[in-house]
Amino acid sequence: MGNRTLFIVEVDGFEGERSRIELSDASGAPLRVLYCVATRNEKTGVLQFVDYGYQTLEEAREAWPNAS
């Protein structure tokens, strides 16, 4: 990933009028949150996920020790 700053992002489920985010484990059991790793797009400033789906913060930090 070079010199880019990495962030661990907590993602929670969401249900709105026009969209939703549903979180579940591999068996389909619902999850309250999951953790993803993101970097900031230098042109738009938007965080973009580069790795997905860690069930705990500890798992994400172990996989990406340099992420904030």
C-alpha cells in the first residue's frame, strides 16, 4: 500500500428508505458490526475499503498493524 495512511473503519448495519447494509457471518447469523480497512482517495478525499469483513477490532489490527 506504499505510504498511504490506512484506517480501520467500524461498519454497522443500516436500513433507510432507499438502501440498506446487512451484516452477517459466513453462516448467515446477523452481526452488529464488522471492521474494514480503508485508505483515503487522494483525488476525492473519500475513504475506500481495501480489505473487508473482520468480526473484531483485534482481528483487523492483527492483519493490518499499521492501520490507525
